[in-house]
Amino acid sequence: MGFLEDVQLVAGELERYRKESMSGAPPVVRQLPMAEVIETLGLKGCIESGALTGDAFAEFIRRYLELTVRLHHPGSLAHQVAVPHPAAALAMLVEGVTNNPMAIYEMGPAAVGIESFLIDWLNSKVGWAGRPGGVFTHGGSLANLTALVAARSRFDSAAWASGCRGDLALIASADCHYSVARAAGIMGIGADGVYPLAVDSAGGVIPAEIGAAIERARGDGKRPFALVTNACSTATGSFDPLREIAGICRDHDLWLHVDGAHGASALLSQRQRWRLDGVELADSLTWDAHKLLCTPGLCTAVLVRDVSALDTAFHQDASYLFHSKQQPGVDFIHRTVECTKAALGLRMFAVLAALGEHGVADYIDRQFELTRESYELMCHIPGLECPVEPQSNILCFRVTGGDEEQLRVRDRLLAEGNFHLSTAVVGGLRYLRVVMTNPATTLDDIRRLAARVLEVATYWESSKQR
């Protein structure tokens, strides 16, 4: 069989998979032993025989899909991963077939054009004046690293050639994503060079404590050069007060980086964009499309208020890439860690073009509202408690009992397969955690989840008493 016939077979299997998943009938997750997964897929035989095509390929895809986490399932609530819009999945097929590594214009003019357009569009939503810019990267962790390299280069232009002197320091929310500490390690700043900011009960930075963190760093002989804040935090989905933080950063001459990997998409909603009030005062912003923009991963924009900071962040020499040349477009390679970069903008553009700005805003509003309704529901159910009122589409709650009880409940739900949820520590206690990214999830699904959580917890409590 040929390529077209194989595509049609796979498309049929994928459509069946989507419909089955959205019905909620099959388990949302099946965690089989890895050896069993390898055997079920018949990996060794496929490699030995080759020519996996036609009906055999369709059967392989069918088996593979049965072993996946079904993000389209209404009970898929565990992580900050988008349920991809079909248009974006098709865009990835086009991307896979064309395979244009578009870090340089001559390798992907169409992809570069789309990325340039989207960078400008996203910057217009941030509200930056002057000469903003940016680039798409493979994920938020890489975007955070890229922004902090730009911040360091602006603060200490000799660091690239001479290395860090050992006295640089980052100021960051105590609830910042672990990729910030990783970036500090990669950049030679080290974990000890990251000074945590105190947060409130919701996980938001306390602006009044920023000065003390800066003085601690300086008292240790460090030179703070950047501050990282959240929009929103990973654990609870809480937004930091960006406008107030930006004023403090300006007073202390600190680069302000906003990790908006999850929450920056709220800028597309007229009802929710106030949560990022003051973001236009930041120096850089991380924005994931693969969290709240129905886009397959990975697809992240790292945006900067002054494009020259990103253009001078990296230094490189490769005669086959970096030289004077006549071309009608631009190269992105000097703005990224990656040398080869996929056409990431195409998958995001496909979603925006399919739904339109209003459609995307409606989706975001719907997910935020469902989370608020779920919070109000759980607050009125005896035996359940929520640590904070949700500010986004992330909700934490727990059953009566200790941290081990929360983990036991989650393990039981995973084994049953009807609900997939995660956990997070808030205020020193472990909570169950749900992320409402699935447009198929309803308040009735949350009611069923709450009821099952209580049933499982009651079972464990009665077992202990016996």
C-alpha cells in the first residue's frame, strides 16, 4: 500500500480513538509494566520483518492507541497538556512530511513567515511598544533558559566569553517552575545562586518581601540580575501581582521575566486578561501554546520587550550558517539554543485559524469558569476541602486525612482508570490536583470524581478501623 492509503487507515483509527475517548468508555490511563507494553506492540518483530504498512500498520497503531493516556477522555485531569485541536494535528502531519528545519530562512520560508507573524501577534497581545521580538522554542523550560541567557547577556556582556564570575544571582518565586533552577545550573549560577521569594497561602509572590531577598543576595556578595515571577504557578494556578513586582524590579534595575507558560493565554480573553495586569512592564515572557491553546506539544514562544536583548544573547561561529547573504526573510537561529528547529508556529496557527480569536477566548473562559464552579461544588461537600480559590483552570482539593491518604486515593483512581489526576504540595500539605484543559469535561464529571474520591477514602478509613 502507498502513503495515501496508510494515511487513510491511520486517520480512521485516530477518529475512532477520539470518539471512544470522548465517550469516557475506555480507561483514561493504563499503566502496564513496560516489558508488557513492548511485547504488546511487537516492537522486536516489527524491526526484524520491516515493511510495517497497510493492515499491519493499522493494527500497530490500534495497539499503540490502546496504550496511550487518553487526553480526550472527560476524566483526563492530571496535567497541563492540551487536548489538541484536529487542525493542529493535521498541521503536524504537514510539518512531518515537509520537514523544514526553519531556524534559517532558506530552510523554511513558509514556516518562518508564520512564526514571524505569530511573534508579532503575540507581542501585540502583551502590549509592548517599541521593538519587541521573540522566537518559538521546544517547550517552556527552554524558553525560560533562553530568556535568562538574554537577561545575563544584558547585565554582563562578558559572561559569554569569560564565563560567570560566580557572583550572579537570580531572585525567583518560591513556587517557580523547576526549570528555573535547572537554567541556573546550566548557566553556571548554581542552585545556591537562586534566592527564593516568599509566597502567600495561594502561592503568589509577596511584593513586600522582594527587597529582603535582594538584600540577602547582596549580603552574600552576589549580584542579582533578574527576577522570575509566575503567571500562573504550576501547583495552584495563582497569578503574581505583576505591576507591583515590575515597579520594584525597575527600582533595583532587575530584568523581570514572567513565566507565563500556563497562564499567558489568559491575555486572549477579555474576561481574564486582567490577571496579567502589568505584564507589558516585564522584559521577557514565556508563553506555552501546548497548555491552554489546544496545540500539540511542544510549542512555546519566548517573547522580549526589546528584541536586541535576544539578538545579542547568544554568540556563535559557523561558516556554513552565519555569514553575509542576500535573502528576502530573516533567520531565527541566533535567538535559540536549538540549531534545528521544527515549524512550531504552524501547529499553533492551525488552531487560531480554525477557532478564531473569539473561539480561543471562549474556550479559555469556559475552562476557567468550570474550574470556579468545581471549586464552589467541592467547598460544599463534607469531607473535601480546597486550599485556595482557583485563579485559572487548576484546582487543588483534598479529602480528610494526611498526605498518604491523598496518594492512596490517587493510586486507586489511576488503577481504576476512570479519572487521571495529579497531586501538589500547597502550604506544606499534599492535595489532589486537577487541570481543566479538556473541553469534554463537565461539572457532572467533577461531581462523579468527588463522589468516587470520598468513596475510596471511606473505604480506606473503614479498612484501618477493621
